[in-house]
Amino acid sequence: MNSSKLLSALQLDRFIAFDFETTGLEVSSDRPIEVAAVLFEDGKPTDRFCTLINPELPIPKLIQGITGITNDMVSGAPKEGEIIENLLHYIDEYPIVAHNTPFDVSFLEAMALRNGKELKNRKYYDTLTLSRAFLFFQPSHNLSAVSEFYNLSADGAHRAEKDTENCGEVFVELIHEVASYNLNLI
């Protein structure tokens, strides 16, 4: 079955691949510094919402080294309160796909809560969990490793837009992987 028909049968003909880059791992004290949401239609990226975010606190050197995002880069960027409404409008009620979904969703929920916004109900899909289940033979399941497994370039990793686009493409590949198994085996 081709991608378009398979995704349509699963009601995933439209989904949002999503990623945050943050000042750290603690949702209670760290803040987003970049967000990307890429709309996939019939398995292909068709539109995107991407922006740096001023976290209103210093970005640790470790995070600057990983992401390449510096304090200077975000100093003139919009604050989360200035982008949250547009972001929530963009993601609408589409299913969200992320690599380690609980991390990104926790930051999205916290951002919405801090700004008095409510998230719409939706389905969430996690490419990390799918990779661990269906690519169990792989030694690593980080997004770069899984992207490379599917011959996607990992150049630009740890920047939200590139990670988000790869995540969506990995998701489509993993859906095909899952569909290749006998239903009784799954």
C-alpha cells in the first residue's frame, strides 16, 4: 500500500511533526528557545511554523553547544506569550508526532498553562517508542541515528526545524515498518 493510502486508512493523512529546543530538561524551570511544527499531508511536509523564542533566562553553555542557539540569537526573538496563540492555532487539532513525545508535550502544556491557554484534545505519536519497538536491532534510537537508518540527513540536528522534518519523515517510514508485520504478531 502506498504512503498516502496507508496514512489515510490510519486517519493520519494530516499530522503535525513537532519539536522544541529548550534551555534544559526541567519543564518547571527551563523554557523553550525554539519551536517547529511541520504539517505533513499524505506523508509529505507541506507547511511549517518555526521560530526562535526568547526564554527570558540565560541559555546554558552546554545547550548553546548542542543546539548552536545563543543568547544573542534569542535576545530579539518573540517571547512565548507572543507566539503561543499562533502556535496553538497552527497545530489546531491535528495529531502530533514527536521524538520523545512526553518531553515536547510537557513543555507545550506548561507553555499553554503559563499563558492561560488550553490545548485541544488530540492523538500523540512517539517515534522514539516506535523505533524502540520496531527497530529493536538498532544500537541507538536517538533521532539522528533513526534518521540515518532511513537515509535522511542528520545535518542540522538539534535545531527544531530540521529535527521536526526528520521526525515526520521517520514517522512515515515507521508506519510502513509497522504495516509490514503480520497483525497477529503485533
